[in-house]
Amino acid sequence: MSTQLSAQAGRGANRHRSLTDRLVAVEPQLWAAMLVTLIADVALTHYGLQVGLAEGNPLMRAAIETAGIAALFGIKLSIVIFGVGVRLTLGERGVVVPVGLAVPWLLAAVINAVLLGLALPQ
């Protein structure tokens, strides 16, 4: 039984290693995609605010009302810097950091685009 569990754990580790190797091979593209999603989110948020939409996150809304759209960009830039630190700390396992940053920002950009599409006159 323990040999079987050991073999299963080994296969899981090999799959993890294979995924990590594939992600490391495209890591520059992952960081570029993350930056594109960051810029898309900030730009679409800014445009949405200009046409009368409201920021949905109350903390970000307060920051934007206080310091303008630069607050949103500054906070996201701080998150990227923190992410780079996490990436460096985790070694190869940290290759998932740009994906972890890009996914929610991509979702936010898509939501912003849909809301803009619904809000703007046809």
C-alpha cells in the first residue's frame, strides 16, 4: 500500500514538475500578459469612470476619488512589485505569480468592457 501511495505521489510530483518546466519556458510571455491585463484593467476603468460608471470596489473607489486614476495604477504597481518579490522568493515554483496576477485583472478588464458595451449608446 505504501509503495502504491509513493508511486502516486511520484507521478503527481512529475506532473507538477512538467507544468513548472512548461511555465518557466514561457515566463517572459506570462509577465507580458500580466502587464497587458493590468493596463487593460486600468484603462477600461478610467474610461468607464469618464463615461459615468462607478468603481465597484469601495476601497478603490475611495482611493480614486482621493488621488485619481493614478491611485489605481499605483496600487496595482505595488502589487506587481510584491509579486516579483514572491516570485524571487519561491524560486521556480513562483512562476505561477504572473498567472495569479493576470487572471483577476483579465476578469476585471472583461467585466469593464462588457459594462462599457452595455452603458454606451449603440
